[in-house]
Amino acid sequence: MCGIVGYVGFRNATDVLMEGLKRLEYRGYDSAGVAVKVGGRLEVLKKAGKLSVLGDVLKDEKLPGHFGIGHTRWATHGAPNDPNAHPHTTEDGRIAVIHNGIIENYLPLKEGLLARGHHFTSETDSEVLAHLIEEKYDALPGSPGRLVEAVRQVLQEVYGAYALVVAHQDHEEIVVARTVSPLVIGLGEGENFVASDVPALLPYTRRVIFLHDGDMAVVSRAGVEVTDLRGNPVEREVVEVDWSLEAAEKGGHPHYMLKEIYEQPRVLENTLGGRLHEEHANVELDLNLDPARYDRIHVIACGTAYYAGWVGKYLIESLARIPVEIDVASEYRYRDPVVDERTLAVAISQSGETIDTLEALREAKRKGAGTLGVINAKGSSITREVDDTLYIHAGPEIGVASTKAYMAMLGAMAMLAVWLGRARGTLAEADAKEFLGELRKLPRLVEQALEQRAHVAHIAEKYHQAADYLFLGRHIQAPTAYEGALKLKEISYIHAEAYPAGEMKHGPIALIDERLPVVVLTTDSPFYEKTLSNIQEVRARGGRVIAVATEGDLEARRFAQDVIYVPRTHHLLAPVVSVVPLQLLAYETAVLLGRDVDQPRNLAKSVTVE
Ligand code: M6R
């Protein structure tokens, strides 16, 4: 949610900022801006719209300098226009501030500032920070630590969430602080960087420090000093990130989303890689948690990660016979969940920064639960707060619509189910071996599922003018239906609803007519016949059925107008192969409608505000 980049060193700062912001644009694209020190003054340029609008202005107005900060915005307070774009400055332009998050008490602070004669140019909560820092700064004696001290004093007065980046024309250092919203520092030789996410740093360095909640840092050419909010030095580990630059780029594909869809076989290999041990009828997950301690699991997640958790519920309940509740994280903390020390809370998240998931996890912890993160981003906030982490190893996911991370989450949840099932004695050795064998085949099966792209593109062409879509699936394919509908909504803006197939006749059936495409997940399973009946119910009312069926299923052809075949696998693993054509359907539809696939309207990749 909002991209931040800061640079101090010897390179052209504007180039570094723009390059970094390009890699972070998935975090927000309502406006963009930079502040660069040119000839002793901070020059600010900011524009509503995508980064390219700012890029065009910068072609004419060069900002040569070696020190600066930049931002791409996902609007919270104030419309996405030029004045509300970051950086925000003091009236004299000495101080520039970039802020990601929400300052909850900004209104009384702003009233105080107005009464003391400050003038505001934006409607944002963030601008109060620039004015407050100015007041504190001017009241302090001149010393090298003056800027950081001013920021520190301001942070005693504000509450809310922030990743804060401050520059002053008279100090060649960037002062940063974080609470809730992520910030990472990149370490170079004679140069240092700040960013809200690792991809911005990859062209320059892989040595990074992930700041923790309540950390501040002063970042200069010479080095980085990390302290707490009171100024006490704190030690933070320098982490070597293994994401390659190539992995964070499009690699010849027109969109990140398509690239990431095609990466899925490799991603799944990485997720499962080295962890499946058929010879021991088990998986090696390197977890310290004690499975005997728990008699129920609460899965908490948002969006696509929530649907992965829902698939996980079926897997864990089937293989490990532990009751699993799943909750949309934003609801969990407010429903006063029944939690005790025999509850394991499993937080699933690609970014590891989603605030709803983090807060739900904290709620479970407060109530005594053990905690496990199923996470992609190393060093992210959730990984620091859980007892244990199961990394999904999907690599950087840039497309706002999540695809490969979902795939990796499914792989991770399947392994977790096996591990729990073996530990609890509910999964027999022979069954475990067979299931692991099926898991091992998945990367190849996903590759086969991708071969359906041309056929899916043809179906997308047929239905891309539809105003609505319905997605149906039963049992472990219900979440697949929801994920398919979410993908279509997110990037094509077509209204799509999903239902467990058996629920259709309890209401949604009223929607069915000859204009409504209905995607039905009807892969092989013990419930196959029942789903087939649902298809017939749709057909009997004139609906247009697109069936996702197991290869070789001729029956599906008799009832559906269109059939997309996916490879045969264990019915509990069918979501892995079935989601692929649904991702492609959403992608092809969005492209046909001329949508911005990688930057769909109103969305941001990682949601760090509640
Ligand atoms: O980073 P997370 O996995 O915690 O993100 C959760 C959701 O915000 C995310 O899955 C969102 O729904 C995606 N846009 C789905 O494509």
C-alpha cells in the first residue's frame, strides 16, 4: 500500500527513485512524486495518475542530485490529485515527508497547527507530519542529530500506522521510522537505500535490513543507524535476499500476471522442493511447533490467501482430522473468537504485511493460541510475530492479482496437512505415500493445465461482453470457484459471484438466464454426480455452462456448452490444477476488455491499512 523509495549516494537520485518506484508501482498508482536535493534545495515534482505521468514531466524537468525520496500513492485520506500526492513539504520547502499508513489523530494535530499559523496545501493526514517536524526542528539547537530528534519528538505525539521517510535540505540523510507499515533499508558501498519493499532495491543490492515496528533509522552515504523511538541503538540483522532481479521483471511477457501464471510449475517445485519424502511417508517442514499440543486450528487470511486457507481446511480435516475454522481476517478479531492454548492460529499471507491478518493473528496470540505463518515474503511483519513460519517460496509476486502465491499456498497447505496427519496418526503410511506421489506430480500437471490457454482464450472471447458471471464448486472446489470469481472481478471488472454448487438452488438460481455464463468446477471427486446435477439445473434454465472437468470426462461434454479439461489428480489436489484455467479466463477477458491487468483500478498489492 503505497511505494516508497529513498536514496543517498553517488548515483543520479532521480533515476534511482524512478527505477525503484517502477518496481513498486503495484503498491499504489493514484499519484507519484519525488523530492531531490538540487543545488542545496529540495526540488519537488508530483503528479496525479500513474508513474508514467511523472516520468513524462521529468523528461523536461531534470532533477540532477544524489539525494532524494520518492513515492507512489494508494489514496486513503484525500482524492488522488496533485496536491495530495507525496512528498509533502513545509511551506518553505526545507523539509519533505513521505508517509505510508494513517495518522489517526491527525485532525486535532492539524487544528493545532492551523491555529499556530501553518498553511496546508493538501487534505492528507500525512501533511501534518511535515509541519510538526518543522516546529520541533526549529525549536532544537543546531546539531547533527537535530532532524532525527525532531522526528522522534513528533512520533511521541502521533498514533496510527506509518512508514515515514523524511528529508531536510540541510542534512544529507534520510530519517525513517515504521510502525505497522513496512520499510526496508538497502545497504550499498558509499550509498544506501530505503524502500517499502525489496524489489525496488534489487538492481542495486541484496543486503537489506527489515525494520521492525517501533524502529527508527538514519540513513546516510556513510552508513545506517537503527534505534528505537527513544533513540536507544538496536541491532538488526542484515539479511541477504535471494530473489533475483529477473524474477521481479516481466521476462518478455506483456504483463506480470501472465508471467506469474506461467511461473507456477516452477513455483510449485520450489514450494515442494526437497520437502517431500515418500520413503518416510512424510514431509520435512522444519517446524518447531508441537502438533500434539493442538486440537483445533483457526486459519486467518484475506482475499486469495483466504481461499487458499479454505482449501487447507478440507485438506487438514481430511488428512489430520483436526477441526479447522477459517475466517476472513478483518472479521476474526471482532467476533471474539473462542481461542485457548490448544488452538493453533495459522496466518496465510503472500506479503506477510496485510494488516487485517496481522491484527487477527495478534488477537489469537493474546488469547493464548500458538501461531504459524504460511508466508511468502521473508522478514515480513507476520514472520516476526509468529512462533513458526512455513515459507511458500513463490518468489516476488508483482501482479496485483495473486496467482503464483495462491498456487504455492495450496502446495504448502497440502504439506502441512500431511505433516499433521502423520504426527497425529490419522494418515496411514500407505495413504501418505500415495498422496505424496500425487503432490510430486503437480508441477507437471500444472504445466499441462497451462496448455489450455488458447482454448480458454476462445471461451473468454465468447463471453467477455457478459455483465455477470457465476462460479460454482462443491467441497474443496468451492474455494476454487470463489478464487475464480475474485480473479475475474479484480482485473476485468465484470461482476462475478461464487457459490458452493449445492447452494445455488437456494437463491442464486434466480439469476440464471441465457446471458449468464456459469463456470462449474466438476472435476472427478466423490461428489461428481451431484455437481453434474447442478449443471443440468443450470442448463434447464437456459444458462451457459463452462465446465472445468477432468480430462477424459465425456459426460461433462453432454451437458456443458464449453468444457475446459484439466489433468487428473487426487481429488483433494484438484484445486491446484483447476485454478489455472480460471486465472487464464480472467486474464484473457481483461485483455479483451482493454483493462490494465497489472494495475487494476482501486487495488493495491499489499493492504497495510485497516
Ligand atoms: O499479501 P496477502 O496474501 O496477505 O494479501 C491478501 C489479499 O489482499 C490478496 O490476496 C488480494 O485479495 C489479491 N489482490 C488477490 O488477487
